[in-house]
Amino acid sequence: MPQGVVDWRSLPDDILIQLLSCLSYRDRASLSACCKKWRVLGNSPCLWTSLDLRSHKFDANVASSLASRCVHLQKLRFHGAEAAEALLHLRAKNLRELSGNGCWKMTDINLAVIAARHELLQSLQLGPDFCHEVTSEAIKAIAHCCPSLNKLRLSGIRDVNADSINALATYCPKLTDIGFIDCLCVDELALGNVQSVRFLSVAGTPSMKWSVVSHLWHKLPNLTGLDVSRTDIGLSAVSSLLSLSLNLKILIALNCPILEEETSFSASKYKNKLLISLSTDIFKGLGSLFFDNTNRGKNVFLDWRTSKSNNDKGLDEIIPWLEWMLSHILLHSAVSRQQGGLDNFWVEQGASLLLSLMQSSQEDVQERAARGLANFVAIDDENASIDCERVEAVMRDGGIHLLLGLAKSYREGLQSEAANAIANLSLNANFAKAVAEEGGIEILVMLARKCKYEGVQEQAARALANLSVGQEAGAFEALVQLTHSLHEGVRKEAAYALWNLLCDDRNHEAIAAAGGVQAFVALARSCSNASPGLQESAAGALLALSFSEANSIAIGREGGVAPLIALARSEAEYVRESAAGALWNLSFNPGNALRIVEEGGVAALGDLCSSSVSKMTRFNAALTLSCMFDGRMDEFSLVGTLSESASKSVCLDGARRMAMEHIEAFIRMFSNQQTFAAAAASSVPAAQAHVTESARIQEAGHLECNGAEVGRFVTMLQNPSSILKTFAAFALLQFTIPGGQHVIHHASLMQKAGAARVLRSVAAATTTPLEAKIFARIVLRNLEYHNIEYTV
């Protein structure tokens, strides 16, 4: 065995089991098939007491394949109604905790069957997505089937009636934690009968009868924590609950508009009780209530976690409940983009609370806190605007270190949420720089390249994209590598990011140096059947890169011509336009022009000339054909074809005839003979203006040509071909029409190229086609309009 190489078979069983425990269930099952020893260890009951199935497709077939390992399964997390039905095939009769999200399609029958098959359930949580199809009948079934239930949290049920609540009170004597969150209607009177309840949430439930609540709920003998956030509770009910409830310690009332109007109210007079609202100092209150110390600041939750050896059973139950409820309400507030009074709250307390909750021992709390961070900084999703003060608050309290720590977790849910938060926060340049300095790029590349969960990869790619905007070292290279990902979503994120970065000319050289040319040629080659979005990014990036002569030659050398021709046949118009533009840039090099002919590009470009809806796509195709056959390729072909395949023969004459036919047809689309005749018969500007308007291609006003490109069309005015002569005049017209973004620049280049003399010659020659004469005259007038003086 070479030095430094580990023989995995020689590792102790407990080490191997620990390693296997860090893998997802799918990887764990795959690795267990390596050998007999690993198969035995991979089936160890301790590895299959908990499963998180949210990140993977989970259906009846997968469930059946895992069933033999799940005899001792106790904790399960799933996503969606299909997974809920499939979990029955696990035959996990010892299941104690069940948590599901995305359950909007779950029905009473689904839930009743689950309850009947898992009689030992102690905890059932469905949310935060609304369970629209679940009714009180399902709650009664749960009560009858699960006598050991101690925690029930359901979201978005339309009506939780008295019969269902009374069934819980009767058949679930251990039920201490109830959450009916965002339910349309909850029977307040019946909740007063659940004597066992210690923690209760009716957050987001409208139209509660607070007079009934005030009269009954304070009599609940064990009620310790109550969450009424996002309700219309008022001062009277709050005062009654705090003053009359003997064991109530915490009342959460965040985002309660009626209560917040009572600015003079203070809950400090209620000894050993804490009201959590937007107007209270939450950390100070918690420190005073639980530790008799108001100076613990933002370390309250951390202090409790590090001092759990005190074995305070009360705190061990209260704080996990409090963390769960706070993470839920803060996430809801962040996602709903509530403004007004929350602006100061987020900067002064909200950011610190979310960061503290990210350190919870409860994974779902950590995920919601990270998701809250990703959302609360965002002001406008469409324009990618973020609140700089909130970002600074995250940085000030150590948020970067915490987020990178979660990103390194082996749990895919945490990885995804952390990467998403980093991506949003990295829209701030200071945050992006700090992430890079703390090694964030390496962590994100690891996630984007090696994590098998596509959701994590996409978020990591998006985070890297935002980091690269600030040109952080290593970000370009990382994004280029991600264009080779097996997941289209990741390739799309990386390609789109690089395409956007290429909009800045300063990034061209760096992205090309990072392997961008080779990467986008490979991407274009593989995406002919991909989504239009990925095709657009590939074609757009190659278009941007091809503006450089060196990159243009490199694209051709790397085999980029054929993929671009394929993209020019895409069903998406904007993809065809970008591909045609890239081919135009490539065609300036005679070797590339010859490759376009060899790969069948003339026919594809001809189709674009005649059939594209976009005038700009047609123009790009005609520009390409004109540059290919202006004579320079002929000279090059006499020396050698540079063909990659010796078996290919090039018939330039036939290709030239086809190209000329398409260019001539293109010109006719913009040539109204009556308008041209009027312009020829009169020197009145209005006549020429009609020709200009008929010929104008609006999008061409954004084109910026360099000296070589302008000079080529000036030279083309003297080409023996009347078709190319006419097209050259047409192209120069597009470059000089007043109102164009770069017309002054183009006029200056034309002056240097001696265009005025050539244009006058074309306009005066008796052999020049009428269209070329008129176009040339208009270009001359445009140049005069731009106050350029020419010397003949």
C-alpha cells in the first residue's frame, strides 16, 4: 500500500459508520453495495433512525428499496403529497417524528392513512405551505390513531372545528405543543379544553374571538408559551393573558398592528413574563427572564446552548419552541417584504435574531433563519436591489462566518439555504469581498461541483456569479468550470452569469484567460436540444467574446463554428440573433469564413436572411454572408483550407451564388422601387428620408463597429459585385442614421477610411445600381449632418 493511501477496508467499524452517517440516504445506500462488510455496516440501525428525503425524488419504488433498512426509523422529513403517499411503503412502524412541506395537495385520506400506519407518532408537522385540502376530519383521525402525540403543528387549514380539537383533548393526553398556523378559522372555545397544552400558536389566524380567548385561555393550567403573531389581538387581550395566566412566561405578538398602535403600553410590570413585540428589546427581555441578567446582549440563545449542563428542563422545552416560532414569523415577515416599522427592527434586532437562530440545534430552524437572511435584505427582486444597512448588520454580527459554516454542512437543506443567502448578500460589493477573503469561493466551488443535489449547485453557482461581479480572485475560473456541470440548471446559472459579466469589456480578457472560449464552445456544442435560456446564454457569451479578434480566431480553432450554425437554427429568435451576430464577427477571419462554408453555414444564414421575424437577425446574417464572400476568403483558400477533415471539399462558387441570392433578396425587403424612384428624381431631403425610414433597422442603432469593420464595408463599395456594393452602402447607412448610439464614432472612422470619396464615386457612377446610388447619397448626407468635413 503506497504511503499516504488509506485502505478503507481496514478502518474500524465505528469510524466507517460515522463516515456513512455524513452521507445522504442515496449515497449511503450506493456505498453499501461496494462490499459485504460495507453492506452489513450500511444497514446498521443507527444509520437509519433519521431520514431527510426533501432533496431527492422519493416515490413508492424508492421507498420499497429502502424498507428493509427502515425498521428502526424514528424521524422523517419529506416534501410533497407524492412523497407522503410513498412513505407508507417504508413500513416504518416505529416512526416517532414526521415533518413535511409542500403539502398543499395532501388530502384527509392521505393524512388519515399515515396516522393509522404510524400509531407511535409523537410529533407531526406540516407546513409552512398551506394544507388547503386537509380538514378537521383528518385531525380527528390523528387524535384517534396517535395517542402518544405530544406535538402537532399544521399550517393553512381552512377550519379547525370544536370536534377535532376536543378529540385531541380526549385521545391525546400527552399533547403539549399545538400550532394551528395561518388557519382561516380555529375554535377558541375548544382550545380552552386542551388542559395538557404548554405551547400554543395561532399565528396568522384572522378574526379570532379575543374576548373568548381572554376569558378562557388564562385558565389553561400548563400554558407556558403563546404565539399570536400576525393577528388582530389588542391591548385588552394581551393584558388579560399576561396578568391572569399563572404559568405563562412568553407571549409572542410580532406584527400585530392593533397592539403596535398602543405605543404607551409596557409589559415590564408583569413579573417573570415576557412580551415579544416589535417595540420590545427581545434579547434583553430573554436575558432578564431566563438568566436574571439583562447584559447578556445577543448571546442569550448561545449561552443557553453552552450551559445546557444545568439541566433546566423548563428552558430545554421553552427555548426550542421559541426558536421555532421566531424563525417562522421572521421568515414570513422577510418573504412578505413588510415595510414601515420593520425597517428599524431588521437592523436593530432582526438580523441578530436570524443569525442567532442559525446556530440552533434544530435543523429546520437553521434553514428558516438562513432563508430569512436571503429574503430580508432584498428590496426589489426584479432589479436585484438590496438594503445596504441590513447587509452591514449581518456582517457586523459575524454572518459571513456563520453562513460559510452552514455551507460546509453535510446536510443538503442547510447547504442550499446558506448558498442562497450568500448569493443575495453578495450583491453588496463589501460582503462579496469579505466572503472571498474568508475562503468562500473555494467552499462554493466545492458545493457547485461535488454536491449531487441540483438545488444546492444552482444556488452555489448564483453566489459565485455575484462574487465574480466584484472580480474576486478565482470567481471567473469557478464559473467557467461550472459550465461543464452535468446539471442543466447549474450550467444555465453559470453561463448566464458569465454572459452578464461579458457585458463589461474589462472582463473579456480575464474570462477568456480562465478558459471561457473553450467552455462556451463546449456548452454551445452540447446545448442544441437544451432550454432556450441556456442556448441564449451560450450564444450571447460567444457573441460577446467574438468581438475580440483573438477570441474570434480561438472560437473557430476550438470548433465553435458548427455549434453556432446549429444555434442559428434554434426555435428562439433571440438565440438566432446572437448566433448570427457571433458568426458575423467570426467571418472577418478568412479561415473562419471558410469553416462556415464547410459546415453548411451558407444555407443556415440564408434561411435567417429570408425567414427571421427579427430584422436584426436578418441583418446579422446578411452581414456575415457579405464578409464571407467579399474576396478575402478566395485568397485564403488558394493557400490552404485549414479544414479539419481532409475528406470535405469546398465548392466556393456554388456557395457564393447562394449567398449572393440571399443578400439580394434581403436588400429587396427594404427597397421600395417607387420610393427609390422619387428619391432619384428629387434632391429634396424628404424623399431621401422616406428611403431611410423604409430601410431603418432600429436595433442596428446599438451596433458599435471598429475601424477594421467600417473599413471593410468602405472597401466593399468598390467590389465588382453590384450586390455587395449595394449591401455595403445599406450597411453604412445603418451605421450612420441619426439617433444611433454610436453614429459619431462611426462617422469618425469613415472619415479616416476615406469614405466620402468612395461614396461620391458610387453615387455618380452610371453602372451603379439605383439602390446603391440612393443609399450612398443618404450616407453622405448623414456624414454632413454629423458635421464631419472630408477632404477629397
